[in-house]
Amino acid sequence: MAKAKQSTILVRLVSTADTGYFYVAKKNTRTATGKMEFRKYDPRARKHVTFKEAKIK
């Protein structure tokens, strides 16, 4: 019997302020089919910026 495919994956949320700072978040691939995008705090830029989804290498 084959195992079921995982419904959640880990994604990297990279800062658009080009500081290199990132968060790691879980994403449900069945319900969230698009790219994730959040406004979160970037401590290197010391302000809230947009974080966009990227692959974990």
C-alpha cells in the first residue's frame, strides 16, 4: 500500500527589503494553492515589510 501525500509543506518567507531575513512557515497545499504573502516584521530593516514565499533549499 502506498502512503498518502503530505498535506502540509514547509516554505520560506523571504523579506522583500533585501536584508536576507526570512521566516519558515507551514503551508497546506490542498487549501492554499497560490503563493503566500504576508506583512511581517523584519528586524534587520527595523520595520514591517512584505514577505513572499520561496522554496527551502
